[in-house]
Amino acid sequence: MPRFLIKTGYACNNNCVFCHARPKRQNPELSFSEVKNKILMAKNLGADMIVLSGGEPTIRKDALDMAKFICSNGLSLGLITNGRMLWHRSFCDKLYNNGLRYAYISLHGPEECHNALTRTNGFSQTILGISNASKLEGLELVVNCVVTKQNMIRLNEVVDIV
């Protein structure tokens, strides 16, 4: 299944210490029209799935509109996400009902470690997002952990949490 990645912008609700995109946070997001054009180009090139990435694609006000457009074009939706917005069960379900079939969610350690690395208090939202995603039938769920000096000795705990 050919998957095409579309980076929608660099805005994010985390502020990870290791983020390669942090210097680009102030760059403008792609407009919805630009995203639609990229989706149609990918479809014409044989895509079966559009994977949205960022920054954090789920914090965009038009995230559901993108999902609906992807679905209306006969494509599946994938997300590379920190999972925090998926803690809203209704939002997660709406994405699923509009073609979400793949989610790559980042978790970087147990609560204090994850929150220190992401410089947020988002651990519980990420955990609920992973839990909600895990309940979606047929969803390919991948949990990602960026290994750092700070979390290296806690990787077994990440496995236990998942």
C-alpha cells in the first residue's frame, strides 16, 4: 500500500527537547488548499494512504476537514502524532470514521520523563490517545519512542506502559 507523507506545518502542542523542527515553528502552515493539492497529486501518483505529519497535524483547526477530504477521495488516513488530541474520544472516532487506519504515536517514557522531554504536562493525554487509538478496529498503531540519555534507562517502563 503506497503511503504518501504530507507535512502540514510545524506548529505543535509539545516542545520536545530533541525536535528537529523547533527552529521552524514560526514558519507558516500549508493552507488547506495547498494540502488538498498535495493529496490530489499523491492520489494521482498511486497513493492508497495519506499520512499527515507536522509539527502536530491534529492541532490544526482544519484537521477533520483534511480527513474528510482524504476519505472522500477514496484514500486512507494516517497520522504521525504525539497523540494528545486523540484523548478526545469523539475527535478520535471522527478521524476513524473519515478513514484513519494508521497512527504513529510518540511516547518518550513514564510520566515525569515524558513530560520533561516534551516540556509539557501532556503524558496523560498521550496515554489516553494511545488507549483510544488501540480500541479502533483495524487501525495499525505504532508507538514510537525517541531514545535519549534522559530516557535510555527507562525504556523497559515504556514497554510496560504500552
